Amino acid sequence: MNLKFLLPKARGFVKKGKAPKRASQRFRGLVPLKHMLPTDGYIDRVEEATKDDIVIMSKSIEVKDFMYLKDLGIKFIFDVCDNKWRLGKDRQKNTAIMNAGCLHSNLVTTTCGELKQKIYEETGKVALIIDDPFERTIEEPTFNPDKKHLNICYFGGRKSFWLVNWEEVIATLNFVCKHLGMTYTLNCITQKHLLASKKLTHHYHPHGPLKMYEWDYELQNELVSKSDFVLLPIPENNPLVFSYKSPNRVIDSIAQGKYVITTYGVTSYRQYDDFIGIGSLKNNIKWAMKYPKEVISKIKEGQKYIQKYHSPEVIAKQWLSLRNKV
């Protein structure tokens, strides 16, 4: 049997030599596929699947797609990357897709323990956890900030960016940097960046610290590489969304040799407590500036951890093992 990831519209990006904007299509498809069998691959539409395939499907499909495969006797796996039960603009439709996928699939997979528990609570199905890989090249850990200026980077999806209380975050950064006698630049990269930041124009560079960039795979790589640390503030008022998130942003930042400073809110981040600064932005920035050698040690240990548990090769083996479980 061949494993085929259903990745709508991904082919157009790949043919142009570009990475799809949807992170799940990369982490839950294209990245592990590089280390899977030559007969494995991806498809744009369910109609491309054959009875020799096991189709791996995500939330970006319709109920009719599940039923199409089921009616033809084609086995499929429902891969749950986010909590979409009763959430979003199309909450009724989203809930129907989540329930149908779990009900009719031959196997359910997911990204973390929190989502596994949620799936069981909603449907009674026991999901199998397939971790996210890192997709960036492992880089030498660096933390040697200029004594007068900090270069900070944020990356994430547009919806995630919208939900962050940036006024509070920037006020905290202003306070900390003033206390340290430093200035700073906050480089943020996301989709539809001008729309996402339309309420923050008064913080735009050069009159403020904020520089906004439209998401691009290579540009994100460049901004992270040039930063002193990656800042990932988590919205406090959306636990139904963020508590179920994968740690892929943390993993990718560590891969690039960067220290991550984040707040509480994503449960899966807690397993990286030993490698990142989590909790108070103010306290973690001050600590990092005071103990740069310890920061480097944390990043190095984090890289050892992710290479053991999150390399594309390791994650590919997790997907390959599903042949014997469906």
C-alpha cells in the first residue's frame, strides 16, 4: 500500500519551487515525504486516489471527500492538527468535518497529547500521535546580542498574530529594554501582514519598534537567523484554540539555533521547559541577557532533543509504521 497525503493546491507551489503557505501541508506531508518510500507521495484531490493507496487527510477537506473514499473502499487516515469542534466562522461545518473524519476513517492521527484527549472526548476514538518534524536546517546556536540594541523575531499564522495582545507585548518590551538601557526592533512575519497589523500602525518603524513582513519561507528563515531570540507570545483568552497547538514553531526555532521566549498557553510547549524561556516575558528576557552562556547551553540541549525525536527521518518512520495499523 502507498501512503498518499491529500494536500489541496500544494502541487502548484511545489512546481514553482516554493513551499506551501499552509504550515500543516509542510509539517504533515511534504517534509516527512522526503524520507519515505518512492511510491509514497501526495495528491491534490481525492479523485486521484486508488485502492492501492492509504490516503492521509486533514481538516482542509469536505465530508463528501470522506464518503467518496469510503464508498470506493479506499482506506484513509484522518489527521487532526487543530481543535475545530464548534469553532471558527463555519463552526457547524467544521464540527461536521471533525466528527465525520473521526467516525469514518480507518485510523485517526494527531499532533499532541492534548488533541488526542480532545478527540477521545468528542468522538470516543483513540488517536495515534505523529509528531511534527523540524523543517529548517540545524544551525549553530547563537546568542550574542548587541549591548545597545535587541533584534527580536516573531513568526506565525495571520490568525495567531491577530489574537496576540500586541499593545501589552510592546509595552512589556519597552519597559524591559528601557530598564536594560537598550533599544529594540520587533520583526514580525505573517500572511496578509498589513491587514493583520492594521491596528498597530502607530508602532511601525521608524517611529516605533515594529517591522512587518509578508510571509515567505526563505524570508522567515533569514529573519530568524538574524534575530537575537524568537518571541512567541500566546493569547490568554483563546484556550480552546491555543492549548491544542503543536510545538512546531518552538522546534523550528531551536533547529535554527535560536532561544525561544514565550508565555503560557500552549500545553505542548511545556515539554520544552528545559530549552526555552516560558512564562513572564520580562523575567525571561532579563535572565537571558544576564546569562548568555546558559542560553547557548539550553539551545544546544534543545537541538539534541529535537534531533532525537523530531528529525524528518524520525517522523517519516512514524508515518511509515501506519501501513501495519490500517
